[in-house]
Amino acid sequence: MASVTDVSRAEDGGTNHAHAPLPPLTNGDHLTQAEFLRRYSAMPDLHNAELVEGVVYTPSPVTHKHHGAPHFALITWLGLYQVHTPGIEGGDNSTLRLDDRNAPQPDSFLVILPTHGGQVRFDADGYIIGAPELVAEVAATSAAIDLNAKKTAYLRNGVREYIVWRVFDRTIDWFVARDGRFDRLSPGEGGRLESRVLPGLWLDPDALIGGDRMSVDRVARQGIATPEHAAFVARLHEHAAKAQS
């Protein structure tokens, strides 16, 4: 797999422009993924930029109350599932190389590792190539893009489940890819949401929104304790064993 640097040089006809000045990333720029990553790599002080459907987005600074705290709570919930599910790996604000027009940087995600039968790969620079099984976004001021252009890009590139926590609306949307569209996941017993792709990943959305971390933890552990989760872990182990043989 060619590295980002190799891709950039190929686009430039093989010339090394390492010392040539690069235009900065600007909100609203229309770029290819390779050019976006080339400019992003040259701006080490820029920590959050995305390419969505060919358009650059450089979000404004975020608050703790409306983004930082919900983001941390979301990752805590997903992290518990990772701990109890060997073969699953989580990520936070990692740039995804989806296609030529999309390099989003989601708030969090879960992937099944390639060694365990997952759909992503890793390139020489450490980027994820392809779509995670599950992506989750905290949407305060970003709700418009998260529920429109980014949702479209995720669906087209193979994200199987997509969670959007609309902080100001006090709502969590959980979408499942079916027949070329994202359908809203219907709540189960007690209003909990249960992943269709990652067995045992259970969420009490009202508890997460309301800051009841103990209830979030309790419901998450109930999902991890199910026979469906145990069977899923066994399948992941089987994939890993076959990959090593």
C-alpha cells in the first residue's frame, strides 16, 4: 500500500515538493483526499480537519459541556465493549481514508480488526483504509453535516452502523445500514438500543444523555454477558486462528 507521501508525489509527477510552500487548509476548500492529507500533514498545529464529499471542514473550538464531556462518555461506553471483545479496536478522532473525496475524522468508532475478519485495512502511515463497522459522532454545532453529507459518505463507503448524539436536541440517533440506506434502530426492552452488527453492544440512551453513568455501565455489562456476545467473541477467535494458519 502506498503511503500518503507516495500518493502525493505520484500526483505531482514524481517531484518531491517537501520544501515547497503548501496552501493552508481552509474551510470550504474543494480537494481530493490525497491533497487534503498532504496539506493536513504540513499543518501540525491543526488538530481537527475533515474532508467530506470533497469539501474541507475545519470546525470551531468546542466546549467541554456540549462536546468534550459527551465525547468522553461515549468513548467510555465503547471502551468497555472493546475491553471485553478481543478482536475489536476503538478509535478517537482518527482520520479515515474512505474514498477520493472523503477523509473524515469521527469522534469515535469501533472496527473489527483485519486479522479477525473486519472490513478495514491499515496503510504504511497508520491510517485506516475503508469504513469502520461502527462510527459515532457527538453533534452539537455539527449536526447539519453529521446528519447529511457525512451520513451519505459513511453509508456509501460501507459503515454498517452510525450513531449521532445530538447534544442540543438531547437525542441519540442510531442508524443501521440495510438495502442501501440507513434505517433508524428501534429501541428494545426498556428503551435500550442493541447493535445489530456488534452483538452485545447495548446502550441505555436516556441514561447516557442524562449523565447516569452507572446505568450506562450496567446496561452495557448486561449486553456483554449475553450468549450472543460470547458467540461473537468465539467467531472472532476463529477468524484470527484461520488467519494465522
